[in-house]
Amino acid sequence: MAQTLRRPLSFWLAVLGVALVFAPLLPGLVWGLSPSINSAVWHSLWLDPQVPQALVATLTSGLLGPALACLLAAGAASALYPGPGWLALQRRLPTLLAVPHAAFAIGLLFLIAPSGWLARAIGQFLSWTVPPAWVTVQDPYALALALALALKESWFLLWSVAAVLGEQAVAQQLVCARSLGYSRAQIWRQVLWPQLLPRLGWPLAAVLGYALSVVDMALILGPTTPPTVAVLAWQWLLDPDARLQAQGGAAALGLLILFAGGVALVRGLWLLGQRGRGYPKGQRQPERPPRWPWQLTLTAPGYAVVAVLALWSVAQSWFFPALWPAALTGASWHGADIGPMWTTLWLAATCSTLCLALILLWLEAGPRQANGWLYLPLMVPALPLVAAQYAALLHAQLDASVAGLVWSHALWVLPYTLLTLVGPYRAFDDRLTTTARALGCSAWQACWRVKWPLLLRPLLASWAVGFAVSVAQYLPTLFVGAGRFATVTTEAVSLSAGGNPRVLAVQALLQVLLPLLAFALASSWPRWAARHRLGWR
Amino acid sequence: MLRIEHLNLTLGTTPLLVNVNLCVAAGEVVTLTGASGAGKSTLLNWLIGNLPTAFSASGALWLGPRRCDALPTEARGIGILFQDDLLFAHLSVGQNLAFALPASSTGAARRAVVEQTLAGVGLAGFHERDPATLSGGQRARVSLMRALLAQPQALLLDEPFSKLDATLRAQFRGFVFEQIARQRLPTLLVTHDAADAPPGARVIDLSTWQSGANHA
């Protein structure tokens, strides 16, 4: 104990900074969810007539979506890696990842709704004059939501796969196994996935947790009467009636139980698969060239979504079944409410800058082994966490305050900042800092004058990721901000409930543009700074 | 016998290696040396069928009567041994070897061949072991036997001794050359260290094949 207390002050500062973000959650969980630990509450949840259908919708979207996302990511990786197609896909991933979930859902709505662009395209051949009477979005089984989750999350999974594939050993193992006579498909199945999957555990859990508890996408594309469990829980939690609030807390806890069950199920299947792997038979299958256009499958929806949003935002009138607006106009942009954009801008900039500072302190002076805990908010369903945040802020009388809002976003911004920075930060050549110290710099001077400038590119990249994460936050903004702060995300989601598609398209597009601007800044600033320094990467 | 005929390797428009002609007899080990950047790994990548798209190549690769340079890696019948042993971490030592064994031996015979191979290289009883628990020398031996069990018609060695310490290195070198001689495999050893070559064998510096313009 004396040993730990003798750590330098900076260590305690680093721990304190991170603890400020995480620690209030514990009492918050107790305050927020203890009314739900009550058999009567669970009984009334059980008897609620909406719950069975809502559970079906949650299970189909929450399991089918991630499962399809896995298939897409695995199929693309197996078919394209290593090769030019893989590199091209990897180059496009950051842009695709920057598209927020809500904006993607709105774009998809414009594409696949009965009056959407796809129906118009088909209608050209079948001479439709009115939209078909199909239920393609907000269907009772949440299949549209599952599709949206599958496409959106496949990019995140591919990005995680790319991170583990970057290592030399994987490429060499592939060559080695091919020289033993095996086809690519066999090698992926028998050699690479069994070794890579255990390291992809947390991204898979993150996708599952997100899909089960997503609210913004479910409000846009999911069923309405009844909605998914997550939306139901969220509506109850916002209800002034304490009894319904408790029921909402119980439903949020139920999502946590579903998540734990899902993780256990996947883990069990994996262990069974391990057990079932027989003795290698040595059967070599001939190589078959991949027929499916994987690259297009993964990128086309992203581009189509942004294109249809852009088109709607400048459309004057665009009636079914026209493929193209009758006239273009800048009126929707001129008349746009830009208040939410400014709120989003200062909120995201403050939060990502603050989190970057905290993470720098943490990586430099904090404990080296505790990162796993910080990733927890990325995995577990967000609803119970937001409920806990709200309860904690109510007790501190900080609800609906700017500080409270920034703090609530930090719970998700901080882990993503850490996640993107930890690799390059740990890979930094420490001999450079030692050299600076030997030349007379103090430890912090060495960071400030040598280490951090040299790490400018990854620092700004993780700042931009934090910015994008903050822009995309829906639940904490609405819940913790008590509706007092409108961001482009909350605005877009509330506009999606009906009304003017042009106004909706503008807000959704702003939601896409803000993170893209942050990424552009993060990549152009280091390039400008290093214009005379070829070795400064 | 492995034969390279009129091979030209270029990066973009820059010639790397010009008019390479080389014949390696069964059981012979030819050592290729060169400074870093001389084109060692590019030549190896061409031989194994893994040339990056930035490079282009013309010329022929023959394994006996079979022309191989247009075949994909898995159809060439060329084994490769890298610096790292590259044992598959999710399989046991024995399963790693069984992975390489052709499908022609089936059932209990497969396991018997693997056990026998292990015993033959001083690793009897290692079948169920996790590769991660083996010493560096043991792993290197398993890695070589895995390449050989696939019954290749030629073998490429990519600096396979460079990560081993001095004593182990001498032992493993002897072991590798003995196995190659026993299986009468034409072998190309690529290394930056000419001392890796077997005694009395041919050693070729890659600079012989670099374009005259660079080499005047």
C-alpha cells in the first residue's frame, strides 16, 4: 500500500481525471436503477402487452443485424485480403465510419422506403404512379433496422479486422499455408479466423451491445407499435410517472441481461466449435476466384446514403416516381436552423479536446494495465449507463447543465480516444524521450516539446474520432440535457418522425459533414506542419 | 530440379534483377546473398507466387518438366521456411504437421506418420504440445518438418537461421541440410550472411544480376 501511495502526483492526477468520468456512474446506477429491483416492477413489465412483440423486434434486429455484419466483414476480408481491393476498401473505411448512425438510418430511409429511391428506380420499369404498398421500413420484425445495423456495423468490424491483419505474421502465415497447397478460403477457415477471432472479442461484443440498445436508429427505421425494447425502455424512463420510470429501468436492465446472454451464447458456440475441430485431414480444395463484388457491397450503401441526402437537401419538389428532383434549390440550406449545428460544434470540440487531454495524462502517467475497464462503455448497452448518468446529475443538481452534458458525452468519447491513440502512443520510440531528457528536459518538457509534436498525427486523429463520437450521441444529449440542448443528431431524429424531407436531409447531412470536417482538419494540419519534414509521420 | 530462365524483375520502370538464369539440381542448396534492397525478398516473392502488384516480372520458372511461374502459390509445390517459425498457434504441434500432410494418408495412418516424423527429429511425445511451450530450436525443427511433410518439389529458405543464437544456429543448419539431402530437394537459401551456406556449395551474389547501368 505504501508502495502505491509513493507514486508521483501525476499518476494520481491521471487516475483522478478518468475517475471523474467513470466513478459517478456507480452511485448513479444505484440511485437510477434501484427502484427497478422490485418484483412488482418486473411483474408489470412481464404483463405489459407491448413487451412480447417488442422483444421479438429487439431479438431479430439485435441478433440478425450483428450476425449479418459479421458475415459481410468476414466475407470481404477473406475475399479481398491481401490485395489491391483490400487496400482500396481500407482507404474508404474512415470516411464511411464517420457517417453517424442516425444520418445513415435517415439516408437508408430515403433509399428503401416505399416512396424511396430504390422503389422509384424499380417503378421506372413497371410504370408505377404511386408508391407500392410494401412495408419496407418500420416493419414489425425490425428487419429494416437489422439491415441498417448490418451495413453500418460491418464497417466497424472491418476496421477492427484491419487492425489485427496489419501484422506481418498474418500475411506470412497466409503465404506459408498456401505453399502447403491450401486455397485462400480454406486457410481463412482453418488457420486465420481461429487465431484472429479471440482478438476480435471486444468489437463483436460492442456491436452486439449497440444493436440491442440502439434508440436513434430504431426510432427512424424500427417498428412503432410497439417499438423495440430499447425504445420502450427509453420512453418509460422519460415518463413523469415514477412507476413507469422504474419499469423503464427494469427494461434497461433486461437489455443488459440479453447482452450477457448473447455474449455467453456466442462464447459457447465458439468453445463448441473449438472442441469440434477434428484432426487435420489434409484435404486441399482448388482455389476459386471470389465472384461476389464485396467491395461494392460494402461501400455502395454508404455513398448512396450520402448522395440521396445531398439530393434531398437541394431538391425543390421531388414527387414519386421521379428519379431526379424536378428542380434544384438552395432554399432548404438558406432556411435551415443552424442553432443545433453550433451547439454540436462547441459541445463536440470541448468534449473531444478535454478527453484527449485526459487520455494523454492517462497514457503518460496513469496505470498501464487498466485500459480494459475504460473500454466497458463501448461494449455494454448504453441505456442503463445513461439512466445512471442522469440519476447522478440529478443528485449533483447538474442536470440540463453544460458541464453535465459534456461529462455525459465523455463516457463514450474517452474510450474511443484511448482506443485510437493507445497503439501509436505505446509504439513511440522511447529512446527519443530519453535523448530529450539527457539534453536537459524535464519529463513533461520532453513530452511537450518532443513526444507530443512527433505524435501530432495520431493525436489529432484520435481527437477527430472523439469529435465524431460526440456528434453522434443521441441518448445522453436528449436525456441528460433534458431536451434543453438540440444538436444536429437530436434534431435529425425528431425531424425523421415526419414532415419535411428537405429540412430533415439538411440536418442529417450536417451530421455527416461535421465529423468529416474534423477528420479533414486532423489529416491536413499534420501534413501542413510536416511540409518540410519528410520523416515526421 | 528447379530452373529459372531469363527472369527480369522490375519495380515500375526500374529494373531490379536482369536476365537471371539459374539451375538448382536435386539435393543441391544454392545460396543467394546480397545487401538489403538487392532484391532478395522480391525474388523470393516471385518464386513463391506472391509478387506485390507494384513489381512486374518476365521469365520462366520450371520444376522438372512443369512450368510454375503462372501458377498460384498453392499449386506450385514449393515449400518455404521464413525467419519466424510461423507455427499456427491454435493447433497442437502434431496438428500443425498433420495440416501439411497430403490427404492421401487417412485415418489412423495420418497420426502415425506425424508421430513418426516427430520421433525422427527428436520430438517423440510432442504431439499434443502447445507450440508456444516449445524452445526456439524445437519450433524451428517442427516448422521445417511441416514444410517437408507437404512433399514439396523444391524448398525456399528465407533467412531461416537469423533469429537463432549461435549454437542453435549451427545445430539447426546441419539439421536442415541433412533433411534436404535426404529428400533430394532443390533448395534456394536466401540470406544476407554468406556463412549460412553449406560447405562447398554454390554462393551467388545478387549483384551479378543487377542491371549493368547500376553496376558499372
